[in-house]
Amino acid sequence: FLDRLVARRLPKAAGRIHLAHALTKRGGVRSEFTIMRDGPERFYLVSSGAAERYDHDFLVKRAPADGSVRIDNITTGHGVLVLVGPSARDILAKITDADLSNAAFPWLTGQHILIGQAPVRAMRLNFVGDLGWELHHPIEFQRHLFDALMAAGAESGLGLCGMRAMDSLRIEKSYRMWGQDLTRDYTLLEAGLDRFAALDKGEFVGREALLAQKEAGVPHRFVTLEVQPDDADCLGNEPLYQGAEMVGRCTAGAYGHFIGKSLALAYVRPEMAKPGTALEVEILGRRVPAVVIPESPYDPDNASLRA
């Protein structure tokens, strides 16, 4: 049931985690799920918080009528805290007996552990792009878990950050956000996520459209841009030009504080996608220079994530 809904293969072993996308029949990105396999026939799905009802409805309406698939919506009973940064392992090790080493707890895996008195599904991934864990827990343990983390992290200078900070960090990694960079308007191939489309795994929704587009030629490409703004960064939906011709549009933008550059994510014509291509982006009615750069300007080899 689940395998036919998403373009990527499902994780095979218990504890493995895959990012997978549910597509429209035209190959556009309908939904994005983080899928952790809990057992032979049991999966834990995480999607955008804003899409809870949208995605739950999507799954329930497509479930077999014979009762062979059970779907539990546990959203309101759970919370998530994300611990991320170079000291994440040291902080977490103070309040759990779980082995957090790379050998025992590698990147893109999850485990059920205890943190203090809280039962936690610890998932080693995040939308920031550094060493860290998402800590999924029953909501009644949230205050206990929060206090334990803050106390354990005090010596390391642990602090809180908001959505704007996360947005800046994820753009430095060229991470696509569902509903902003990933939409029904562009296929998974246009979004540059070819590696998440297992075209040889068998039937799934949108597969034929992706095969046809691959054969005909992908009309847009997803790129990362370095922008030279006057006094404002891109936010999204800014037009891109080469000369007098509009050749693409931005989907998101922010100042990258770690690399010290203004960045944007965008879709452009394929011939404009090569790193080094000079473009102009219109911000607040004025055109400023922009250049296509390689993906993930911060830590392109994911050394921090794998640390």
C-alpha cells in the first residue's frame, strides 16, 4: 500500500529512515514524508505540521477497504524537540544510556530510547544540516524532556532558535521545503531529486509521468543562487532574468550567516542551471546580480551530519 504511494523505495531494515515523496499523476510533489520502519509491516510517517489533515486524508482515502492496513493519527499526542549542533551528541549522552556513537547510531536511523524518564523515538536527522537528533515523544513528557535537555546543555551554551534561523540554515544546505520549493507545479525531476525516484522499483503514482519527462527532457532545473542584494534578501517568487528575458523564479531566499552570503533557491531553464551562470533577480522592483552556485554551499559533503 505505502510502496505504491511514494516514489522512493521503503526502508528495508527496522530503524532505517528514508525521505520519500508522494506524487501527483503528473509527477508533481503532492506530499513529503519522513518514513521510519519500525518492523516488518509497521511504519512511522512524519510530514509537514501544516499538512497533517491534508496528508492524513490522503492516506485514509487510499487505504484498502478490507482492513488490512491500519492508520493511526498520533499527531496531537506527540511533540518533537530537535537537538542540533556540534555538541548535540555530548549533550544527549549526559541524559541517556543509549549508545550514540556513529557505529551504534548512524545518520538516517532511529531508535526508541529513554531520555531521563521520557520514552523517545530518537531520529538522527534534521532540517538544519548539522549533527543532531529529532526527539519524538509523548506530549505529556515534553516539559520533563525540555528541562533535561536545557540543563544538560547549559555548559555547552545550548540555546533556542526560531523558524527564521532554521530557514536560513536549510537554505545554506539547499534543502527543499514542501509547499514552497516542492509543489505540484514541478516534478520530482525538476526539483533535482532524481535520487528519490526509484523508477525501476515497480508501479507508483506519477511514475509514468516521470518516465515520459525524462525521455522528453526536463523543462526546469532547481538551483542555488548567490545574490548580491542592495539591502534586502530574496523571500520567494522573485523573477529571474538573463538580459531582457525572464528565465526562472525564486522559491525561497535568506542570508546565510555561516557562509556570509545572500542565497536563493530557484527553478530555471535547464541551460541556465550550470554553476557560474550569471543572472539577475528582481527584489523590491530592482534587479541585482545573481550567480548559480553548486548545491549545499555549507558542508557539501555532509561531514557535519555524519560526524
